[in-house]
Amino acid sequence: MDITYKPSIHPEFEELMERIHPPRVCIDNDTFPGLTLVKVDSTNKHGMLLEIVQVLTDLDLVISKSYISSDGGWLMDVFHVTDQKGGKITDQSVKDRIHEGICASRRVSRPQQPWIGQTALEMTGIDRPGLMSEMSAALAELGCDVSSAMAWTHNNRAACIIYVDDKGGPITDPSRVAQVQAQLENVVEAHHYNNERRSLRLTVPVMCQTHTERRLHQLMAADRDYEECCSCCRSGNDDDDDVDQVYQYEGKAKKECEGTHVKIDKCKENGYSAVTIRCRDRPKLLYDTLCTLTDLHYVVFHATMGSNEAIAFQEYYIRHENGYTLDSEAERIRVTQCLVAATERRNSHGLRLDICVRNRTGWLSDVTRVFRESGLSITRAEIGTRGENAVGTFYVKDISGQKVNPETLEMVTQEIGGSIVVSNTSSESSPEATSPETSRSNTGRTKQFSLGNFLREQLERFSSNFRPIKCEHSPVNDRQLPCKNEQSKVYF
């Protein structure tokens, strides 16, 4: 094993260098006609590259190409970025936020997200239909307001972070914390097998709180969701080079496989490990792979990233922060699995519903209850507030794994009310199957009272501490329901 030694630098000297050489950010709209160049020169530190990309992705900017060099203690990065509509960055306020965000990333005490004053609920466990519905119902019953949340599912595992407040502030009373945590643990444990791994904890965000999306990556990695992942070609095997080739045919990229390919080679002359990733292109892909490499304690010295039509290519030259390269087969397999999982967790599966309703206590419980009663399961969700309204983006599927039929969709939109925008953005859908966005507004509709729904809702609240009865058929509409011993894949 080759070990590279590096000198120890006193923290005060690093701060002095930062004051002498502050980050320089150049936003260039003149070089290319259809995009903006963001150039960053700065003294380097571990994680600096991730913080720069995080600033750009938090502003909803699309990074189409990047060139990264951070050898010799100095960082020089170039990013090709556009806005969500594919245009240049012309808004001066966005430019100012890029400058401020990148320069502020040098300060360790910088708050990552404005969730101060709220309690963060972190959960990982087995993925099953109705889990978010039951958790949000328990929080509503306890009188806790959900201000924002994010949930991912991958390889039959689920992870979510929910920010809640209790009477306008964080939950600080120890007895109250114990009550909320006990109630939520009953919900999470309801459908778990014996010795099934799971976790749930309540924390109060601090000034240096980890970014929510990065924290989700950490939670799912700690839950070992990557164990079933594998590259479409074996890591570091020269015989599989043909799998990574992209052939040109009639001016278009013709590829053999759209899965994630990860290859790890050793650059003996430079003392790096070369990591090549080829996968389906999507937003925030660069951020997700950098989160994984950084949390695995690898330092990126050089990198390039680009895309050809719908396929993204990334190449990293890395070393561990202790100086060694990826020499052992076990470590190469682990890094390959983690990178494949990082590219897959944010993949969009199912029908996308953008919902806007009036913000109130229990709104999330009501929306997710409608999904559950309609036989829909949530594969990914992002929830927040906008003024007096609550907004949420949900990716849903039928619990059988099939597409959502139009009758179910119409029933869901009528039951939820508010404004709903529907679009089929599943990564599994073919271009022919992708439907245009449909806007549905039910603001003016009056929701009809249903005695059956009322009684069912009350019974669910009272029985939240009990394990549900296993059944073969629904007594309401004789719809087949999944049983605990059933081996079919389910979604959060």
C-alpha cells in the first residue's frame, strides 16, 4: 500500500492564508452564448468542493459540465451552469447569492440551513406503504406542526427528516421529547420483523447543522442501503472496458446499458485512484457523488464532469485524506457500491404530484392518508411552506408497482383539494409514456362529508399504538393488499 505523507499545518496558519487569499468568484456570461461560467479560485480544505457545489444546487442551478483541480493546496474550479429554464444567470440577486454563499463557506460557523428553532426528526427503517401517513398522523395527534420534510426510498429501505415545532418552538421539555419519540417508535416498529434494523431520534438543529440532503445520504449509508448495489461492470477490471464505451451512430450516442457503471483504476505515476462513473443524467448528480466521496473521507484532486444527451460521465482522481489510494479489493467494492447507491437514491419513480394547500396543523396527515386509502405509495417526497400555504412534491406509485390509473388520480385530486400539478417523470418511463403536466385546481370545491371516512380516521388515530391485523383482502373494495410475508417490493 502506497502512503503519501503531508505536512501538518496549524489551524491559525490556515486562517491566515484564508485572510490573505480569500476566495475569488468570477461569473462569466460572455464566453458561451447559452450558459454561464462560474469560476472559483481559493485555498483548499477538505469538503470545500462539496460546499461550492452545494451553494449552486441550493440556488436550483443546473451544472452541465465542470472542471476541477485542487492539487497543491489551491483550488481552481470551473462550472458550466444554467437556470432551470436552460438560460444564463442574469438575475443580479442570484449572482450576489453565489458570491456570498461561496465566500461564506470558508467560515466554519456558517449555518447550513435555516431550521434553527425547530426539532429535527430523523428516521430510517424498512420501506412499506403508509409509513409517512402513520408518522404524520401521530405528529398531528400530538399537536406538532410539520414545517418541512424530505424522504427517500432505496432498495426497500426508507429514510426521512421531518422538521417539526411544538407551539411555535422546538421540543425542549425532556418528558415531551420522550412522549413524541415513544409514539413515533411505536409507528415505525409496527411492521418490522424481529431484529430488523431501524433508527429514530429527535434533535434540535444547531448553527453547523448538516445539510438536509447530505444528511439523508448519511442516514441511508448508515442503514447500509448500498449492500445490494453493484456496478453494471466490475470495478477495476480492464476486460470490461468495452462496457464503458459510448458509440457514435448517426451523430447520436448509442449505449448498451443505461445503468450505473463505476470503474476504479490506479494511477501509479501520480499516486491517485481514478474513479469513473457513467449513469443516467439528472439534476444534483454531481452533488450526490461528492457527498458520498466526502463522507467516505476521500479527497478529490482532479475531476471532470459532463453529459452526452441523457448520459452523464464523471471522472475523479482521488486519495483518502490519510494519503492512501484504493488498493484493497474490499475497499474498491465498498466505494463502488456507495457511489452506485448515491446515483440511485434520488431517481424519480412514479407519478409526480406538486401540491399546494392551505398550511395548517395536520395537512400532511390528511394528504398522505388520501394516498394510502387510494392504494398509492410514496417513493420520494419534499415538503415545505410558502407564505400561508404548504407545498409538497410527491412521487407516488400504485402499491402493486403499476402506473396510477386516471380514475384513482381524479379521486385523489378531488379529495385533497387545493392546487395540484401532475406530471409523469419516472426514470423508468419511456419517452412515449411521458405525459405533459396537468394542472388541477380544486380550490373552489367543497369536500363532501363521509361518515365512513370520519370513523376510519378516528379509529386509525386510536389504534396508532397497535400492530395492524394482517388480512388478505380489503373489506371495502375487495382490493388485494400486501401481507407481511409477501416478497413483493413496496414503497414508502
